[in-house]
Amino acid sequence: MDHRTALAEAVRLYKAGEDDAAHEIVQSIDSPIGSYLHGILHRAEGDYSNARYWFVRSNGLPRQLGIDADALTRELQAQSGVPTPDLSKRLAEELDAVLRFSQEV
């Protein structure tokens, strides 16, 4: 599976509620965008320390996309890991940003 297809499939699976399958795919994507998506998945699971690790490995990609991933992590932590509808919407926007980025590269 090529890089773009893997990213799209991981996002599709995550949105379909197949978190484990999405995570399995994203683990094989060794790039800043793959690391960023990996961080998104961990943050969505409430695994904030692991999410931060992957965000660091993304080499600032969220900022390049205009996303403050650190702020979203802080907001999710304040919600005790239970995203409000607004935060869930922001996560969806990040996933869409990953897809757009992957189509451009």
C-alpha cells in the first residue's frame, strides 16, 4: 500500500470506528504526516503522553497545517479524556487536514 493510500485508509478506518485497524496501518507510515496521524489516534484514545511523543516526531507538521495540536491536547486533558462535541469536530478537522496534506505531497 503506498503512502497516500495508507493515510487515507487509516483515516477511513478510524472514522468508521475501527481504531485498532487504523492504528495498525498508521504504525507503518514512517514520515512526519504518519507520525502526526499516529499522535491524533493516541490523543483520541486519551493516551496524551504517547500522543505528544508522536507529535514531536511529526517535526512541526501540525503548525505547518495551521493546527495547534498542543492546545487541543490540553483541552482534551481538561475534559478528562471525554471530548466535547466541539473537540470531536476539531479532531475531525485535523483528520481532514491530514488527508488534504497527503494528497498534496
